[in-house]
Amino acid sequence: MRKTILVSLLLVLAAPLFADDAVDAELRRLIQENLDAIAPGRVEVWRRNLHDKVTHVDETGKVRNKTEILAELTPLPKGLVGRLQVDKFQATVEGKVAVVTHEDLEHLDYHGQMLVSRWRSTDTWIKTADGWKLFGQQTLALLEDPPAIQLTNEQLCEYAGTYRLTTEIIETIDCADGKLLGTRTGRPEVAYQAEVADVFFVAGRPRTRRIFLRDSASAITGFVDRREGIDVRWTKVREQ
């Protein structure tokens, strides 16, 4: 009798854990089902899994409702073969609402060239009488550093000098041993890598570029720090 009571008690205590696991598995299944439907343009899958009042924000910042999402869901054009796979998944469930963040790995054969991308989506799902429905989603493209090219030390030294943002904010750029190093007022030294001539980046900061500016005689006059298309201009005030 004692053993039966103990087993029953353990089952009751474990029930919420099993329930959470079951919800996680169901949400992950639905998300993967949606991803599998993108390349072939299977509208019926998204129509079934979307809430009628869904709001979707894509990686460009465009906001869509359910009608607009379904209208844009078409098969990939000729020459493109792609697939998306849920790679990382985390869900927080409270009653009939679930907030899910998932990282999706994309492989796209683009006219014979293989492209690999990662996307991060944050979803809000609502439990309805017809099952879980996607109520909101925002997707971001996870950026990576671009390939770097190697410039000669002589080429790198063209960028050396002192640059000014304000009278209090100065950056000194030095070249040595095939490296371009910058030290800004109040910040640690960083190493710049060339994406192409006159365009540099710092490893681990793929959102920004440093673009050096030249005059009509090809002399460097300054640079801009560019992030999401917005430039902050610096002026060169002294050669190294």
C-alpha cells in the first residue's frame, strides 16, 4: 500500500514536468513544420498554424498580418533549393501562452553555390481550442564577420594617423607587422581587418564598418563609422 501511494505521489509531482516537455515538443514540431513549408510554398501549413490576428516582423523590419504572410508564401524560384532546420530552441510557457526563441539553420543552394545562414526568431504562441497558434513572430538575421583580405604593410600604413570625432574624442591608428591597430579615447586597442581596400571591420562586430575617405588626390582625409547605413564622420588631423 505504501509503495502504491509513493508511486502515485511521484507521478502527480512529475506531471507538470511531463506536461512542459510535451508542450515544448509540440511547439518545436509546429515550428519545424512551418520551416519545412517555406521552400515549397505550402500555404496550407501556415494558414493552419497562424492565429487569425498574427503579427509578423521579418528581418527587414516589414510588418505583416496573416493575409499578407500567406500571399507572399510561394515556392522558391528555379535554381534555388533550400531547407531550414531548428537548431536551438527555448520555450517559456505560462498557461495558454508560450514565448519561444529558436535559432534556425538554413542551407540554400543558390544556382550551384551553397549558402549557410542563421536566423533567430522570437515567437508568441497561444493555445486555442484548435491547438497552438502562432500569434506573433519577429525574425533577425544573425550576422557573421565577412571574409578578410590581406593588405601589405605599406598599404595599411596609408591609414595610420590621428582622427578626431570631437575635441575630446580622438583615435590613433598605427600600422605594424601587417596589422592595423586603433586606440580611441577611453577604450582599449582594437585590430582592424580589411574587407576590401578602404573598408575595415573589427572581428565580432559585423554590424559596423570603418570606411576611409579620400580626396581627389587619393589622400585619406578621414573615415566614417557605418552601422545599418548610418555614418558617423571622423576627420584626419595628423599623419603618424
